[in-house]
Amino acid sequence: MTTPSKHAPNASELIQIATLKKPYGIKGWLWVFSLTDNRTDIFNMSDWYMKTATGFKPLTVTNWREQGAGLVASFQEVPDRNMAETMNGVSIWVDKSQLPELDDDEYYWSDLVGMTVINEEGDNLGIIKEMFETSAHAIISIKPTGESIDGEDRLIPWHKDIVLNVDLDAKTMLVAWGRDY
């Protein structure tokens, strides 16, 4: 079970791991949508925080289980269904230090958001707005900036033949993607 930390988290060191969904049952349990590859791994992470309008607040898991194709959990801070009704859409965060180390060619999507995307011709295509999964592969959603070659939004597949290089230090991604695709 997760236990809240005694101090306020450093928001720049947090990463989103899940989102709370609709209530489950009458005792305050909620559906939990995990953003990790192995969805139950989130319950091995401690010091959960929920993002609220006034900042990050601790969230303590008291119980959880797999339910059908999903996950459900109960929380110390959510004593009943009435409170659970107000939690749909709340995002869950942990300190990045809770996450496992990655191989050299692996990245956390949250580290890619905000990167400048440049194609092989040197065109600035914009910055990464978000990443999302489809049944075929992950997609990079790019939004234009003042430095972009045009005002076009772009969707680029995350594929080894397209994503040529990721430079976390320079916050850039090199892609094999023409300006007119």
C-alpha cells in the first residue's frame, strides 16, 4: 500500500502514473486507469499524489485488486461513494525516482513532451504536445510554435525508421518526416 510522504512534493520531479475514473461499488472504491506498461506496477510505488486545483495532495491506497479487465482501488482520503463521485478524472503522480531505470533506447513519454521536433532537412516541425497509443503503435502529436516551418499540427508514428535520434539534454528529436507529409 502507498503511504503519503510527510513533506510537499517537488512538482518538477513528479510523473503521472494513472488517472482515477468512475466509482466502483458503494464503499468509495474507484476504477484506476494505469499509464504503465505493466498496469499493476503502480501499486508497488509509494508516495502517491493527486493533482488538485490547489496543488498536489497525498493519496493513500488502502486496498486494490484487478476487476475484470481493469483495476479498482480504495483510498484513505476517499471514505465513501459520495466522495468517489467527485474524483473522476483526477490524475495520480509519483516522484520520478520511483520509476525503474530505462535502457539507452527507452524513454518515458513525459520526458519527450515539450521537445522540439526537427526533420532531416533541418525543418522545425514544432514541439511534442503529447504521446498516445494506438492499436498499431505509439503516435507523437506535434503542435506548431513561432519557430515552426508552418502552423500545421502533425501526427507522427513512433517507429525506429522514423524517430532517428532523441537528445534529452538538447530537448530535440530528429525524425525522417517531410514537411509536406
